[in-house]
Amino acid sequence: GESVGLHLPTLSVQEGDNSIINCAYSNSASDYFIWYKQESGKGPQFIIDIRSNMDKRQGQRVTVLLNKTVKHLSLQIAATQPGDSAVYFCAVGGTSYGKLTFGQGTILTVHP
Amino acid sequence: KAGVTQTPRYLIKTRGQQVTLSCSPISGHRSVSWYQQTPGQGLQFLFEYFSETQRNKGNFPGRFSGRQFSNSRSEMNVSTLELGDSALYLCASSSHGQGSTEAFFGQGTRLTVV
């Protein structure tokens, strides 16, 4: 069955550093991929998405890279700030109506 | 543009009772998906509705049901509550099927079953 995994459950960085959060997926038919940020007591917040026909997409301070050959995607956060501290999820979609399959989440802690 | 609104934010119910949760999607979005989030299982897909039709369903027992109204608002119902149903229930609004891959979540309803 479809599964999505994360390589690291926690990531600690210093303010100003760049952060990289990784995610592996299993279904090669996956059509799109979304990164979410979830803060305590809140719902997941959409960060950025990428379709399977792309390998890179940039947003404000974030970049998502997609490697379909090895079924891997990553979220890069530039100049990480304390406000970036949260749990980050990758989600995979497109193989089943309206269904996103989520990874376990990576806890990002940014130290001032 | 208003975001996804879920009500209520918090609920405490007793085992055996039933509960109804509500989700109002972003205006213009016709797809609403529901998820259960627990510390042990993470985010798990419950079901998806599009234009009042359930198009997809996850691996949850029949006690979990939902519906969508003509204005795209959706409700989910859990009957005969069990302790293990305690979780954060999230709904996601999207324009999937309308060309977009973005999906936006509400703040969730925290259900506690005692």
C-alpha cells in the first residue's frame, strides 16, 4: 500500500541557518505533493506544493525539491527563524480522490 | 477570503454517545476531506466529499459517517463513541477536480471521549 515516511523525526537548528526536511514516498503514481506546518493546537498550514511534472518549486524562503527517481522530496527553509519552529508534514496526493497520505512529521526546533 | 471553519473547537463526550462535527470550506471549494489526527497514528484519511457525493472513504468503521450539503458545508458524525475516538478531527477544503492541488485545513475539532 501507499506509505510516506520521514527520515528524521526531529531537527534542531540555529536561527539564521538553513533547514532541510526530507520525505520519502512509495507510490510512483503520486501526482502532487504538499508540505504543511503545524503548530501546537492548530490545524496544518499549507506551505507549498509541487506537481509530479516538476522537480523544483520556490516560495518565500522555502524551496521544495522532488526526485521522482528515488521517490524523495525535501523542504528547504532559508534563514530559519524561531517562528518556524513547528511540526512539518509532507503529504502525497493524486492516487485517490481527495485523499492525502501524510508522513509522520518532523519536529523542527529553531534556537535563537 | 475566509479560511476553513470547523465547529465546535472542543468537545467532551461520554462513551456510547454520538457526535456531529461541522466544516465550512473556503468559498468556491467543492471538495471537503476529513482526517483524524492522533499521536500514535498521525493524520489518517476518513472520507472525501465533492458536490454532495462521497467519492472516497478511508479504513474507518461504519460508525464514522459524513455528508455534504449543496453549499459545500460538510458534517461528520461518529456514533457509539469509544475512548479510542479521542482525537483532533480536521477537515480540508480544496478545489481538487477544479484544477488545483492546494488543500487547506481548518483548526480542527478536539474530541475527548470519557
